[in-house]
Amino acid sequence: MSYLGFEHLIVQKEGKILVIKFNNPAKKNCLNRFAYKELGRALSEVNNDEEVTIVVITGVGEYFTAGNELSGTGQIPDLDAYFEESNEIFKNMINSFINCTKLIFTLVNGPSIGIGTTIVGLSDVTWCAEEAHFLTPFSKLGLVPEACSSYTFPLIMGRSKATEMLLLNEKLTAQEAYHFNFVSRIFKLSELDSVVFATKLIHLWRTIKVKTSMFGVCSVHVLCIS
């Protein structure tokens, strides 16, 4: 199965891994609605690819992602229609994480703001670079927490720390993220950025593994590694 027609993300199939990279380094990998649409498409299409066992999500350059790209919205004639369509694209993207039958490894290569942080709660495994930090400035911007984070964050790190992040806009360093179980490993950026290194993850999954999501969906994956 090939993954073609992606313009806002880099989507590459490398053996049994599907690598998805946020690719907007000039704007700190900010994501627009087209990138969200492509992310949802990739995570949906991979369900039908029997060759792929793991999806790796990371970023190009120094940032994982700085969140939403808002440039150009002031020139849209019908903002109501624009936001209605954008919300639908966003919801479909979030559902694609929840419904993905592959193991999702999020490799946070640098600062992660907004959606980059909240999708960690939707991933199966998250590792980060020493340079990474996590920030969810929703209340500061007059927004509500997104991407199920008001549910996933307390489950992962506890109610108090989740409240500090989601309501008090506290930054989470890489070491703090590890301490509060937000990530499970911290690596040097040179190691994390290597797809060759990421492929070593697969060899940890040679037998039948059970993936039970926090949303109550349980599926069994037989990962046949050659």
C-alpha cells in the first residue's frame, strides 16, 4: 500500500513502520486544517495496511509543533462556515487517533505546544528529546482544552498536574514529563530523530500484543517481524 498525495505532511512507509512528519519548519511546524485532514487520512488509511504494525509521528526541524497555524484566517469571507468545516476536520482527526488499530509512537523532537501536546494523550507510546517541553496555553487564549485532554491528562499525570497544565498554562519540561508519566523515555535529539533508531522499537513487539485504549476499545495485534 502506498501513501500518495500528501502535501502538508511527510508520510513515508518504511518497512513495517509508517512515519508521519509535521513539515512546516518555517512556522515551527504549526498545523493548518489541511495538515489535520491529512493526518486523519493517514491514520485511517493505515488501518487497511496489513504490512504496517507501528505508526511513528514526529516533526521536521527544531519543533515538534507549535500548534495551530492561524495566519490567513482574517481574509476568509465566511468565518462561520470556515470554523464549522474546520471543527469537523479536527474531530475526524481526533477520531482517527482513537480508532487507529496500529500502535502509535509519538516521538517529540522539540517544543510541543497545543495540539502537539494533547495528541500525546491519544498516543500509545511517547518518547521525547531532552530539548522538548510541553505547553497547553488554552485558558490564556480563552479556549477550552482540546483533543480529549481534559479526560486523558488527569488519567495520565493526575488531576493536580493536569489542572496546572490545562488551566494554569504551566510548562512541562522533558524531565517533568517523564516524572509524571507523560513520556516513557527521554533521548538525545540525534537518537530520537533517527528513523533507523525508531525501527528498533518494532523488535520489542515480536509477539501478540493487546492494545487496550482508555476509551474501552480492545484489539489484538499479531506483529510479525521479519
